[in-house]
Amino acid sequence: MGVSSSGVSGGCVHTASVGLEIEVCVVGLGPTGRALAHRAMCAGLYVTAIDPRPERLWSPTYACWVDELPRWLPASVIAARMEAMTAWTSTEHRIDRPYCVLSKPGLRDALPLDDATVIAGRATRVDAHEVELADGRIIRAAVVFDARGLPSVKQRRAVSAHGVFVSAETAAPMLAEGEGLLLDWRPDNGAGPHEPPSFLYAVPVGDGTVVFEETSLGLRGGMPQHELRKRLRKRLATHGIRLTGDEPSESPHYPLDQPPPKSGVGTVIPFGSGGGMMHPTTSYSVADSLALVDTAVAAVCDERDPVAELWPWQARLVYWMRMRGLWGLGRLTTDQSIAMFESFFQASPRRQRALLSAHDDYTALGAVLFNTVAHLRPFRWRYDLVGWTNRNRWVGYDFDPPEHGGRGNNGQAGSH
């Protein structure tokens, strides 16, 4: 059976070039792996999906721009919708583009795997046509997608955040009903001018609560959880929001510099955040991955290289330019970050989207990056942004130790 409205043809040519009954094996059933297995199943392919806990409900909070979601997803995947988002730099900016937080149960239910073979197991080896499980079983398939996510951060360029969930009533002094903060650079978090910068992200999650996340982008190795937690408490207290310490929390922490895979038929295909779909300058990955699922499935059906279809030169150029933006973000001071984003939000909606979400709009992205640097004031700060000066400003920065009695990093990993 096919889904003609989505770009996945109902007339899939079953892959038989290696003589295997299983046409697609998906390792990892996070949102993007499950979507890939579901859409391959809908296209008539014989699918096997592998995950240690295939029916688990995902822990992270997922959010995206509404227009990024593929049309085949039902409205039930949206838990909370905001018609516009706010960004605070030196001034307030309204971004008139609908934004949403995804419903984890709604998204899982929209991606059934009834006609796929689902195996509860841990993969210990993932190759082009074979997956070996911890119990010794070997699964053979014509095409293998690795959707298990990202490796550990170590000293890579990273996103780090500490988020707490509070009631909408508690959040009201900073966030009214139906509102969201994409990034808030107001100097309320107690960080000094000679400390690595961080900003606030805040959205309702659809269950009567709001998540506030103090966030750092681009530092090598990321920012420690105790530092982010300290800054978040200070920022919220400035606006009259006092935390008890018992609030549920999450602790996103993962690398931003995972490159796209190389093209080549007959290799395992990384997909999702581990396949280059983690946005280097925003840390979003789920929406882009969902939007590209049908591209990958169509390539399998037509016996073309999925990597080549997912990553044409335009998309690789976009990734290359965004990486330059990531390196720039990771060496700016708070004042420079505020000035840079103030310059960026003067751009047209299309150019803003080229940075924030478009997969292959390289002309608009090149224009907005050039103009953001060109309009940065004072002039000398441009040298830091492009790396001519202070290239390694925060490398090896010695953060203050945790306060006495502070909690460790015990939250859940999160991802947009």
C-alpha cells in the first residue's frame, strides 16, 4: 500500500539486489526512527525495526515550527501551539510563525508499526546489510538505517541546557497563556560579562505546565548543569518566580557538529540527529528528520542512494555554512551574542527561516549570514564572529564549582 499524497509512491520496487527478504531494517525507534519505519511500511516495504524498548514513551521535549511538519502527520501530534514566538535581544522581536510542542503520545500513536516486524533488543553491530543483537541474533536486510542518535559530547561543540517544569500559573509573570520565548538574552541570569553566555528558552508543553530552559550553544564540551541551574534560578527569581527544587527537570546535552554521512550505495545509512540532521546553530533535529523520511523511503523504493537524495550539494553547503555559525556562536561574549541576534532578527522572514530551519536554501542562508556579520556593531566584534580574533575564547574556561548541596546532572536528555 502506498501514500500517494506524501511523495512516497504506492508502487515501490522491492529491493532485491542483495537477495534479502527484509528490505529495510531501522535500528533505533526514537521519533525519527519510528517515523522512518512507519513510512517504509506504508510504502509497501518489508520492514524490521530494532530497539531495546520499542514501546517506550520518549523522555525529551520536542518542539518545532508548525510549517516544518510533513502533511501526513495528523493534528493530534501537536500538544501546544503558539501563533508567534518572542525573541529578546536588546529589543523585543515578534516572530510571526506558528510554533508547536509535540505530543509524545500523539506522535507515537501516529506512527504505528502494525505491519512491521518489531524486535526488542540491543544492537551491538550495525553494518550495511547486517545487524547483530546482544543475544547473538543476526538480522539481514537490503538497506539498514541507523537511527540511534548521537555519540557522547566529550569536547565537541555542544548544546547544554537545564530545564524545569512549572505550572502555567507559576510561569505567568514571564510567560502568558499561548506565548513562547524562542530565546531571551535579557541580562537576568547573574552571569558576568567575562563568563560564557547563555539564554532562556520557554514554552508551554500542553499539559498545563511550562518548561523554562537556560541554554548554552556552541561551547566545547558544553556548560555544566550546576552552572545552568544556578543561572536559571537567578533569572526566574528576577521575574518573581521562585523554585522549590522539587520541580521535574530535563538536561539536554549533546554535540552539535555531527556531519552528514558520505554518499555510497551498500553502506549503513545514519538517519536523524546522528545522520547530520542536528541543526548546528539551533539544536533542532526532529522536524527536519520527519520531513526527510519520505525522501529516504522513495530512494529505497527506486533503488537509489538514500544519502545522495537526502544530502544534495545544496544541503551540504547549508550545513557547511551553519557550522561556521556554530563556531562563531561558541566564541562570543554575552554582549556580542545580543548584538549578533539583534542584527539577525532584522532580516526578512525567508532569510530567518533559511538559518532556523530550511534544509537547502543556500542563497538565502548565505545572504543572512553575510548581512548579520556586516551589520554587527561595533565593527571590531565582527572579527570575533568570523574567528579572526578570540577564536578559542572560552576553551578550557574554569566554571565555579557546584554550590554546597547542589544536585548533579540527574535530568533527562532533551532535544528539539
